[in-house]
Amino acid sequence: MPQATNSNKKTILLVDDEPSILKLLEFILKNDYELVIRNNAFDALNWLDLGNIPDLIISDMEMPYFDGGDFVRALKVSGFFRKIPLIVLTGSDSVEGLQKKLPYDIGAFVIKPFNPGQLKEKITALLQ
């Protein structure tokens, strides 16, 4: 799994349990960003708890065991992680329902399947 390195690239933490989504995200983002890939929210929180602070987090909403909603809540109630920009990926077409379920400062909700160009635009906007 790619780890953050000491370069001038911004670091993005990718969290998704679907290998195909992680591969797609890696393919479209690897040239522009340092990527840290975790296939579940528990591993992502452990990585963060080690003192790692990415510039942005992209997380799936629907994951087994410790789902995206729990992950988002853990981030947003934390004094250390709440300010990290966040993009939530979802298979749900009800973004309004998700916004009610997660009443936190979330940078963007992106419905899967997503347009890679539009995702990159959202990332660029959140990192400025």
C-alpha cells in the first residue's frame, strides 16, 4: 500500500472497502497527490492516531464493521481531525438524507459511480 512520503505533493487518505474503487482512485490521483490507502475505517483511524495528518480524506460511506458514518463522526468530533477536508463517497442517491444523518462540515458528497474529472475538481477546490 502506498504511504505518504516527503514530497511537495499534498497527501490524500483514501478509505474504501471496494478494491476496484481504490484502484480507480489511485489511478486518477497518483500523479498529483501522495496517497495513503486503507481498506477500512478502523485501519484509517489507527493510521491517523499515529500522528499522520493528511491534507484531505476521501471515504466511502458504506463499509462493513465500522462504517463511513461512524468514521465521519469520529473525525468530526475529534479536536485533531475535524478540520481535515472530507469527501464522502456514496452509492446512495439521497445526498440530502446523508446530510441529515451526518450534520457535520463535509466538503463534498460524491455519488458512485462518479466522474473522475468532477472528483478532481472537488479535490482541488477543497485543498485551496
